[in-house]
Amino acid sequence: MISDRLIICIGSEWDYDPTSKHHVMRCLSRTNNVLWVNYHGTRKPSFNEHDWHGAVQTLKRVTHGVQRISDSMAQFTPIVIPGAKSCLARKIHEALLIAQIRRAVRNLGAAGKRTTQVWTFAPDTPFLKGRLNEECFVYYCTDDHRRFAGFDADRIAAQENELIDRADVMVACSEPLYKAHSIRRNDILLLRHGVDFEHFAAAWKTQLPIPYEMANIARPVVGFFGLIHHWIDVELIARVAAMRPNFSFLLLGDCKVDVSHLQRLPNVHLLGRRDYSVLPAYCARFDAAMLPFTQSAMTISINPVKMYEYLAAGLPVVSTPLPESKRFPEAIHIAETPVAFATACDAAVAIGRSDAKQISSRVQNDTWSTRVEQLSEYVQRRLNTIPIGTLPTCDPFAHSHCHRPPLAISSPA
């Protein structure tokens, strides 16, 4: 495991539902210090209520400065220019971000004197390479960012290509992402997502309290949790729910799209976001779970963390055709049309909780700790190829670029 480093993580919002980057950084924080940067520079906000509310919340977080998450983790929100296009705006944006990260590291005191690594999950940050005197720069690719609604696809593609070329280590979380970017470089590590196995396996291993909202919800229950955004096929859910009026369809998560037609259906229950800590209790009352993603160029590349969480909870799953979901044919029913999805729900509900232990066993070795161990070994192998004397110093405040030979990286097995 990587140890005794300061890892600067360029991620999204820390104080929200855990994503892969949250889990990875929590694991790394066991043996390192982690500075999480709440980065909001990739997309230019639109003039809508959601984006205005988000902008206000971001500005509030900016005023909080560096905040402790744990003894070994801290977070801060920098001032940025979201979606900067012009040359001048980009230069200001880049200078602002670099200066604020350096200042935040200084505020960490002794932790900031450790050798630094930079791990970015944002595709538009190639300009950070070498600016924080890091020994290693990691790009961890979790999505096809060019396909996100509201993103400037051409700008993101250009910046991500530069990032792919410049990163010392690149990680892709799904086979489609791995194949797409392997055209540009052949040393990418394919590292699929992990799962907090014991947390979700509690859904079938122990007797968890029944969430009060579920006491009067008729079974069978087909459940979902996660952000309900443009990548979730709400029309599919509505059509399937109409075809199966004797099933209850339970959705947990914030809604960022119009779900009024779902709200009109008596057997669809939109309960809003629930804390990560209580999700296993809801899973314990699901008879099956669903991955109702839209079928698009964007979703082809995704590897949903919730898929592993459903399986760890012992749930049979119904999914639209995702390349990564096809890896579990014994536990995941693939359906392309509403009629096929409804039929697959019948089959999943028929299995219900009867095969929970067997379904859960499919991912019992795919823990986040295991994944981070694999990734740490990969990164360390790259560092070990750098000749002695060419690594940067531990001073993370140097203003010059980090000049050293490129890492000699072989193709992954």
C-alpha cells in the first residue's frame, strides 16, 4: 500500500453520496494524508434553479477554508472559473486553482511536508501536471465525460487527451473506457470498482430495522438508489411500473430531472435521498434491484458502483444492456425494452432473497481495500522505475515544473 504521502485528490463534492473516488481516498487515508479538492471547474453553469443553488452552496463552502474530515483527511473548495473557454479565462482559472491548492497544503502543516502525489478524477486538469512538485500524477477515469449533458464536448475531449498523454499513471474503471483510451496509450490499468462488502452484506447477514416508510409498501419491491439524472431512464421505469401494477417500485435519491409522470403512478414511491449508512436496511426489504440506465453513448462506458452494492446485498438485479453488467449473468437479468424489463423483473422477484448468499459471493473479493491494494502496487511499480535522484523533493510549494524523465510503464496483463 502507498504510505506516508500527501495525496492531493481533485474530485467532486466530498459532502455527498460516496462515489468510487470517496472510497479510494478513504482507503488511501489509512496510510497517507489526503487533501480533497472540491473541484467545480469542468462545466459552465446554466441559468437554472439547480445550478444557481449549486453555485450558492459552492461559494459558501469556499468561505469555510480547509476543513478536517478525519485525522488524515481534509477538504477545501477553491474559487474557479467553471468551463473557462477563452485563453485569458483559462490562464486565470489555472493560476487560481494552483495557488489555492498550494495555500491549502501549507495550512496542513506537517502533513504538507510529505512527498506529494496528485490524483485527479477531473478530465480538464492537465495543467496541474508538474505544478505541485508531485512524484506521481494519476488520472483516474470513471466516465466518458464528453457525453455529460451541459459539458462542452470538444473542450473536454481536447483537455482529456492532453491529460491522458501527460499523466504518469492512468486508470480506467470499465472495459469500454479502457478500450477507448488504449488507442491513445497502451499502458492503462483496467481497475473495476469495488464494494464496501460487509456494509451491504448486512442486508442478508443480519436483522436490520425496517425503514418506517416501507412498513406500508406492498411487496414485491423492486428498488433503486442513486442520483436520478439524465442518465436514468425514467420513462422506462414508468412504463414498466404501469405494466406491473402489483409490484412496488421504490426509488431513493435526489431527482435532477422531471419525474412528475412517476409521481402520478400509485405503485412508484420516490422517497428522496437517504444516507449511505442506512442503505443496507432498505436493501433488506427489496426483493430485487434495478439499473434502469438510458441506452446511450454515455452509459455504455459506465460501471455503476451501485451494481456491486446490490450484489453484495444479495439482490437479483435487472439492468438495461450495460457492458459491465453483462459480467454477472447468474445474478443480473439484462433487458433492452420495457416489455423485456418487466419480464426480467418477474424473474428477479421470483428469485428474491432465496439466493442472497450465493449472489453476494460474486463480489465478496471485490472490496475497495483489495482494489486500492492493486492500484497501490501498480503505482509503486511505476515509481520504482524512476532512477534515484530524479524524484522531486518533498517541498510541494516549488513554483517550477517538476522536470524528470517519463515513467517506463509496461502494458497491464
